[in-house]
Amino acid sequence: MRSDVEGIAPQTIRQARLDAGLTQVSAASLVHVTPLTWKRWESGDRTMHPAFWELFALKVETGRSRGKNRDEPK
């Protein structure tokens, strides 16, 4: 996952979600947005705010370090 948060490309968002083993619905739930919002980020219709990217990265890393099933909404 990229460490910088400016100009997050839709392909980067999608790949990070896939790498985390998440569906669009579960990724959206993880950062408290609607599945439609997540879909728009991945399609490039909307730009993901850097705060959501950071939140996603933190939650994915926390889930990995605790060995939790990241596909379950928190």
C-alpha cells in the first residue's frame, strides 16, 4: 500500500482492497461509508479523501496484526 496520501489512484484503492481480502461492501463498512461511495472511488467517479485512505490502511494493518477476519464489519 502506498504511504503517501495525495492523488490516490482508483487502481491503487482497488488493489489495496483486494490485497486485504475485502469486498467493496466490507471495505466501505470498515471506513464508515456506503458501498456506492466505495464503488465510486474505485471507478474514479469520485476522489477518495486522504483521511479515508489513512483510516483504511490503519484498520487493515490492525486487522492483520491481530489476526482477525477482515471481511467482517467491525
